[in-house]
Amino acid sequence: GTGTLTLEGGKVRSMAGARTISNDLVFAGNMTMSGSHALTFSGNVNLGGLDRIIDNSINSDLTFSGIISNGSITIGGSAGTGAVVLSGNNTYTNTTISNSNTLSIASDASLGSGTVTLNGAGAVLKVTGATTIDNAMRVGSSGGKIENTEAATLSGVVSGTGAFTKSG
């Protein structure tokens, strides 16, 4: 269909091959994404004005290419081998990456506004394009890491209590 899809929470599985869902979405609850194939949401995502947890246990990439707005996101829970990939010019506030999860971006515009928090020895912000990240970065007591394959500049305040590692 072509209408807005409201997900009240629960689990979305990608089991029988890669899938793309092009509808605009409203996340009305926390979501678990699972399966062994890539899952792409190409429509815009409304977070319903709250912090939404995306528990990514997909063994391939989980991609959001539309604009994510109206709330904040936490990439947490169990970690699959795939990254959560954001490629839209997002307007949401605050990002948290916890546990052993990876959030991949090519541009600062994909991080929305507000603070990016890394809190987990395996929590990774992966930067795949040349960009300047102006968001404040907070490293929680469990640490975090930035990996980059292109030139990446951090121009916001970096603070926190954990170990902060940069590679690339």
C-alpha cells in the first residue's frame, strides 16, 4: 500500500531475502528488527515525540533513508552483525548507541541535532563519507568508538567518562 504505516512496537523480521518498505512510518513504540537479510525503510519516520529504542539483531544492514523526525533514537539491545545505516537529512534530537551496536552515516545531516552518546565497549559510530560532525559527543562509562573511512572532523564538544577510541 501507499499509506502511512504505524508500528505500535514489536518485531519486524527480514527472513526470506532483502526487503524495502517505502511507506512513511510512525514508530508508536520501541522496535526489534531481526532476521538474516537487509531491511530498508525508504519513507520518512515519525518517532512520535519520544525516545524510541531500535533493537537491531539483523545480520545485514538496517537502513533508514527517509527523514527521521519528532523524537530521539537509541540503537540498543542485542546486536546483529549489520549496522543501522542513516542516510536522510534527519531532524530528530539526540542519538544513543549502546552495547555492541554500530550506527553508520555518510554525512553529519544524518545525525539530526543534539548529543550523540556512545555507551558500550562495542558501540560504534561509523562515518563513511567526508564530513564535519557538529553534534556534541558524550562517551558513557562503558566507552565507545568512532570509525571513519573518509576524513571526519568532530567540531562539537566531546565529553564523558569512558574510553573514546577513533580508528581510520
